[in-house]
Amino acid sequence: MFAIALKQEPYKTYVLSNTETGASLEIVPERGGIVTRWQVNGQEILYLDEERFANPSLSVRGGIPILFPICGNLPDNQYTHNGQPYTLKQHGFARDLPWEVVEQVTQDQGSLVLRLVSNEQTRAVYPFEFELTFTYTLHKGTLATHQRYTNHSSVPMPFSAGFHPYFQVTDKTQLKFDIPASRFLDQRTKIVHSFDGHFDFQQDEIDVAFIGVTRQSATVIDPSQSLRLLLEYSNAFSTLVFWTIKGKDYYCLEPWTAPRNALNTGEHLIYLDPGASMETAFNLSVEFL
């Protein structure tokens, strides 16, 4: 049996739950449409920095932030469109703006549908008319997300999109990765390295983008928590990014449709025709070992 409840702490939060399985999902529309918590068998899967989350002037570190219309950062936060320079901060604005709840479903499944539309604030930094509709669906051991991007402009709309999930971890050195790539680009040094399934977690920060992703799924086994995490994503997601900071109890494995700075380079950049829509999916599944 599925249910949707509301709570306020410190923002209006929608709580989706399955009373038969104990799975639950928390979403905060006004804080960028973010998923803040996801529990499976009573175990929290996601990390959340509560202090940053409570401060609206800070970006959220935790949950599953939404990335749009760029992933990563631009040099000096700048890009040019039709000869006009614009300023767009890291990961875009979707994760900072309030989203609107447009549908709630509790029959046969637990789903919440959110929408973000262009406005005066977005047009100042991104001169396009758009509509984003995201559907979050709670299953027993799976969080399914469906995205629809619509261009209401009279010209093609360039963008990239993605997710920045923060996964809770107790011992990073035990993690076992099955990532569909044999090389990655170190975002800090710009050096390409071979990847054998292991990271050096003694580094202060790891920020890498995998090159030549060969399939639309990746797996992480966490023996310390006795779970296997499966990420599945649509063909549009061409890039996987791994990021973590030494001493923090999280790691991020992020599906992006394009690498950073795509709005300037055009690499894997999506151009959506006027009046057209594009749909993608990103699913997370947990299996306990």
C-alpha cells in the first residue's frame, strides 16, 4: 500500500512510502525538486548535509540534486549564445529553484510529478522557454525517475542535464566498482588515466569523468553496508562522473548527458527543436547481500 504524506522540516517535504515493504522517499519541491532521503528496508541509501540543506543560500550537498541546463561548470561561469555573453553558475539553476507539484499517485505505485518552467529569472541567464517534468516513482528496492524536457522556444534549445546523487558510505576503501569504462579524465589535472575498478581514496579529492562509457548501467558493491547499488540510465546520458572528498561519508556517481563546458564546446550537447520534447530515465536499485 502506497501513501504520500507532508511534513515541514525545514521545508515542505513530500514523503512517499510503501507500508508493505518499508521503503520511503522524501522530496522537497521548493529546494530544487530534490530527493533528500531514500530508505530501503529501513536503511538510508543517500547522504545529506543537514546544515547546508537548511541554509537556502548554500547549494545542497546530499540527496539527488538536479542538473540543468548544464552539468559541471563553465570557464569563469561564462558562455556565449548568438554573440551575447551569459553567466551561468555550476550545474545550472534547476537545483536552486522551486518546483511545482502537478500530480500525486498512490494507487498501485507511489509517484510524485514535479514541474519547472522558464521564467524571468531563468531567461536572464539562459534565453530559452522550457518546461521540465520529472516523475519520481517508489518501488520496493528501486527509485525510478522519468524526465521530460520540452522546448517552447521558437529556436533550437541547447542544454545538458544530469543528476548528482550522494550515496552514504561508511568505508570507501571497501567499495567495489563495475563502471563501463576503462579510462577517466581527472578534472583537476586534465590528465587521462586508465581505470581498473579502484580509486586512491587517500587523495583529498577525486573528481573524474569516465571516457567512452560502453553501456547504460553501473554497479557499486558496498560490503560494509552489505548492499549492491545499480544505476541504470537512458542512452542520452553519455558521461559518468565520480566525485568524493576525503573524510566525508559520501561518494557521488553522476550520469550526465554531456561533459562540463558543453555549452561552449558543443560536445554531446543536446539541441532540442522548437516545440519538441525529449524523455529520459534514471533508475537506482538496491539489493542487500
